[in-house]
Amino acid sequence: MRRAKLFLERPAIIPELAAHSAVLRANFGTSDVALRDVLFGRAVPGGKLPFELLSLQEAVLR
């Protein structure tokens, strides 16, 4: 299994990538310091995405 790192500036459908990854980390424009603080437990992540991450292409077509 591989690790995948994504920068998402808009919604994405990534089931194939997720299925072949042990770790999937998405970045939505977060600063390196904020991301590091969350990863090392110094901060608790929170908030809402400005869009949904869909798991199927068919959901987009509906």
C-alpha cells in the first residue's frame, strides 16, 4: 500500500486512489504549521469543507 498526498482546490472523486492507499491525506490550502500541529496532536481539527467529496462518478452525474 502507498501513501497519497493531495491538494484539493475543488471537489474530487478519488475511490481508485483511496482503494490503493494505506494513508490518504488531503490538503485544502492549510498552512504547514497548522497541519503539523494537528498531525502531532497540538491542535484539534475542525470545520466544514466548502464542498462534498463524493465516492462515485455516478453521484456527480445525478
